[in-house]
Amino acid sequence: MISVGLCVLLGSGALGNVALHRHTEHRLAAAASALAGTTVSVHCQTFAEAWMDVGPELGVVPFGPDGVPEHHTLIKWGTCRTLAGWLRSDHSHPTLDQVIAVHVLTHESMHMAGTRDEAVTECRAMQRDARTAMLLGATAPQAHALAATYWRQVYPRMTDNYRTAGCAPGGSLDEHLPDAPWK
């Protein structure tokens, strides 16, 4: 009898984790769709999938044979767990890992919107990080602080293929968006 009860308890816990996982994916997909301007899907990598994955990237959007980015993304297990933790928080004091995780969703959304070049994608994403944070529940001041943190602390350390001189206030890639991190 105890073993049956234990099985029921473990099964219920597993179903709860699956439901939470799916809820997180749907929430992230809604934000990514708003950013991409089309319906997209977000898959949060599972622990089992991560165990088999050796790639260093935090998120991936596949490109079709024609070179066009597809409308679905894989967010790596650790990044998705960090995003889920930020979603459950009050958003007032994100860790640097949480700031990066929110940005990864924005970055992959820009790929799904059709941007291929990594430096351009990175710049477009930075200018929308505050919007992403607000779509996921942050207040405007919290969202602006998150975006500014990425701009000041993470972007300068990115590799050359993710940075460009045009990504600056008044630069060639400045879209003059109201939520740009340099405002």
C-alpha cells in the first residue's frame, strides 16, 4: 500500500513539473511572438535533452535550407530554468544570469523575426529587452534597469561577431526606440 501511495505521489509531482514546464513555454512564446511580430514557439530544453547536448549556445533558432530563420526556438535547459526563476520573482533585483536569460529570449525572437546577422540581431534585441521584460511581467522601471544592465555589463564583453560600432546611441543600428537601454 505504501508503494502505491509513493507511486501516486511521484507521478503527481512529475505531472506538475510537466504542466509548469508547458506553462513557462507558453508564456515565453507569447512574449516572443509579440516581439517577432508573428506566432512563434519556444521550447525549453529538458534535463534529458540537455544531458545529450554539448553545444555552448544559450538558445538556438534553426535556419531553413533557404537561410531564413524558422519560427521556433530552443532555449537551453539552464537558461530556461533561470528564466523561470526570474518569472517567479518580483523582478526587482535580477541576477546577471537572469538579465542574460531574458536577453536570450529577446535575441532569439529577433532571429525568428527574420534577422540573420548576429551583431544586428544582438543590437535589435538589446533595444527590445525592456519590452521583453514588461511582456513577462516587469514594471517599466524594472524593465529599463534590466535592459541597461545588459547594455553596460554584458554587451561590452560579447565576442566580436555579436558587437558592432553601429550599436550605440545615434549609431547606424539605433532604432530610436523609447525603451532602448542607452536612454
